[in-house]
Amino acid sequence: MSKSPQPVRVLPRGVPGSIKKRQLLNDQELKAESCREYGEKFLALGWWEDALEFFQKGHDPQGLEKIKNHCLETGDAYLLARLGVPQDPHTWQQLATRALDLGKFRFARRAYKLAGDPDKVAMVEALISGTETEKTQGQD
């Protein structure tokens, strides 16, 4: 049985591939403006992790704020934790609430942990246990 060929993905012009990206991020001479430009290119593609790396390297507060806003909109606790900027408990609570609304229970649990709210952590863990039990019962 032969496998069907994988489609070739071509990056848009000016967007570095993985090897070039690694070289750029390790380049001690890379200017902050170039970091911002690469970060914006990755944002345009929806590649938030890649954008974050360039915004962090270039110390770009506006770019990091865009990432933070995205995290709050999408309930992404893991990406927000990677920002490298301490967040206040209110921010984590806000993110956790959004994650719950979106059904992202593990993201909500992490955000409530980082907010220092053990009661909400326990509540979300119960939700996670309940959904996992429902899944196993549905497979019987």
C-alpha cells in the first residue's frame, strides 16, 4: 500500500522556515525592528508561538500585548505563561473564565492554579473527571 504524497507547504515570502528561524533567534546582531517584523509576519499566519519568540527577542511590548490579548480571547493559559511577564491574579481569573466558556478545562485549571484559587481548581478538576467518565461510558 503506497502512501499518498504529502502536500508541499510553501511559506509566504519573507517568512523564515524552521532552520532560518532558529538562526535568526540565535543571531546576537538581529535588530529589534527585524524581530518585530518577523513577529508580525507570524501573527498574520496565526502562528502565535513563533510570533512570541520574535517579540520576546526584540523586547517588543506592543507585540507581547497582542499575544496577551489573544490568550485572553482564546483562553490559552499555556501561551500566556510563556510571555515571561508575571500576570496578576485577576488576569489569570479572566483567562480561566474564558477558557471555561470555551470548554478548555485544562487551560482553565492551569489559569486558576496560577491565580492561586484552589477552590476553582478543584471545581475544574471535577469537570475534567466528569467529562472523562462520560467519554469512557459512551465507549461501552
